[in-house]
Amino acid sequence: MVLRCQNSAETVITDNPGTPGRRVEYAVCIPHADRISGGEEWRVQRDGPEHRAILMDSDLESGELMFSGIAISTSFPHGSETESRHVVTMKAKRRNAAEGDEEALTFEVNRAQFARLAKDFAEYAKERPFAKDDGQV
């Protein structure tokens, strides 16, 4: 369902129509189905394996950060030559921001955390193949 929609779901839309691989169906009301099929932007927010909501309108806007790059390096805490930590910097820009207007979030993760992060990304990509890769952020 579309987040905040009070209408009854009367039809079904799918993501990645016509794309090989697994696709997911979403129950929506007729007005939202018409807007989505008309080309309006929408996105699925996952809050666990069974709970998904479709975001539209202002839920897509309001200062949302869009991924624009990543840098990964390895550090060794002072006095340790065997306990490495990965330094991950994710770059993002706000929706409709000027070119080059990026923000960065840098954090350290240990080997187990890094492996979990990589596993989560890989599982998501395997479950939800991308419809197209147009290079857009």
C-alpha cells in the first residue's frame, strides 16, 4: 500500500514489469495505480522482510539524501597490527541539489560488521534485480 493512503486497495501493480527475474506485486488504490502507471515517481520502503510501503509525493522529497559514491579503506588501531577496521565513507547529495553539493558519512566497521554489510547488500541485489542501470543517482 502507499504510505498514508486511506483508500482501499483495489488493484495490483508490479515492480520491474517485463524484466527477467523475480518481481513483487503491491496492492494499491485505483488513483495511485493510475498515477504510477502514468509515470509518477515512486519507491518501495522495506521495513523488514514482510512489511513494505510505497512512497510517493512528499515522502520522496523533504531533503532526502541520494547515494552518490563510496570509498573503503582499512585502518589498524594504534598498537595493533592484526586487528584491522574498515573505514567506509558514503557520499550522498540531496535530491535536486546542485552538482558537486555532496555530504559524506564516514564510519568504521570491524571485519564481522563489514561482512554483514556486504551480505545484506548482496542479498538485496539478488532478491531485487535492478530494472536498468542508467547511471542516475
